[in-house]
Amino acid sequence: MQLSIVIPVYNPVHLESKIQEFLVPQLESFKRNSRLGGVEWIYVCNGCTEKTRQVLNDYQDTLPLKVLWFDEGLGFTKATNERS
């Protein structure tokens, strides 16, 4: 059985500087502290900048990440229910 952890991400342009402060440390922590078997992280990017896409793409080789991309902001509830 696989465990999926859904993480909604919203960062418009004015919050782009927060990527290095919050997203990168989170990904590094997953890499250091998690047993990767049977777990996938689904990042639902809604209303994000291209820099967010670039950071997540950089980690897809080393972590079991699935990235769902939506140009518009979906809101928390809809973002956490996306799975396609």
C-alpha cells in the first residue's frame, strides 16, 4: 500500500522569496529523515511562480514527488482534493 501526502502550495510573485526559506528546507528534511518506500508527496501548486516549478523539478530525481500544476489559485480545500 502506498501513502500519499498532499501538500497544497500557493506562492504568488510577491511571496517568491519565501521558496528558499520554506519549500527548500522542507524538501531537504524529507530527503534526510524519511524512509521513501511506499510514500509519495503530491505537491499541488496553484497560483505559483515558475521558480516553484523549477525547485520541485530539481528534487524529483531524488524524492518520490508528484507535482500537479494549476496556474490559478484553487484554494486549500480544492487543492487538497486534487489527484490527477
